[in-house]
Amino acid sequence: MIETLHEGKFLRLLRDGRWEYVARTNAKGAAFIAAVTDAGELVMVEQYRVPLQAASLELPAGIIGDEAEHADEAFEAAALRELEEETGFRAGKIEHILTGPTAPGMSSELLHFYYASELVRVHAGGGVEGENITVHLVPLAGATEWLLAQMAAGKRCDPRVFVGLWFAARHRAERIV
């Protein structure tokens, strides 16, 4: 039997036997986007994350269905919208890569991972009201070294960025062959 321990505006803390975990109260999952420019740059975002008390380097991403005006939005449409809001890039092509858990030992949330290409810059990015996002265009060649230098300088890096780099390299190799 699942017991609700606490419910806030966005999260619900649950217990099933000895296992405690969180679930979102108002969302269908999260979209993560590995977006690559025609020049071979991974589009990344940087923003301060309160739980980390630090700046975090991440792939563009967002919660799906958490706002009333987007409650019935399809996953792919949410990914495209989040990419454009956060980075200012509109994708001409988007492909679903996989769906899986974000943090399987702590959350029931599923992520929907996309690869976006044929990007066109339509504005500077930065997110919506309340977000303070810095956009980085990091050449795929040398991206790991750039990330490691950023981490050495005190920034946090979401490991999904490295997953995005792997998918980007795979997609670009398939295009070349």
C-alpha cells in the first residue's frame, strides 16, 4: 500500500513499504534535448540550482504538462517549446531517442530524451519569467575537456550532458557514413 507522507505544490513524498520516493503532482514527465548546431556545437544551458547551491550545466529540458496552458501538450511539442524558450533555437528536425527514469531510486518521473538538429536561432534564449539561463554553444570536439574545466571551476554538470554528447557523436557519425 502506498502512503502519502507529504504533498506540496509540485512534489508528493510517498512511501511503499520501506521505500520512500517522490512523484510530481502536476506533470507527465520531463523532456531533455541534445541539440546540435550545423557547426557541430552542443547547445547547453547554465543556471543556478537552489538544491545544489551552485551553477549547473545541463541540456535544455523542462517538465511536461506542469502549466495549465500546456497540460495536454505532446512530449515532442514540449521538447521543441522548451528548446526554444531556454536557448532561442528552433529545431527543424527532432527525434525521440529514449524514455527512461530520471532518478530511479528517488523518483517515479520518466524522462523523454530527444535529439534536435537543423537549428535556427530565433532569439537569444534565457528561459521564461523567473528563469535566468545562460546559453552555451560548445564544439563537440573538445566538449568533454570544456566540461571538466567548468567543473574544476566549481560548476556542477548534469551527467545527462555526457549522454547527450554520446548521442550527438553517434548521430553525426551516422550522417557522415
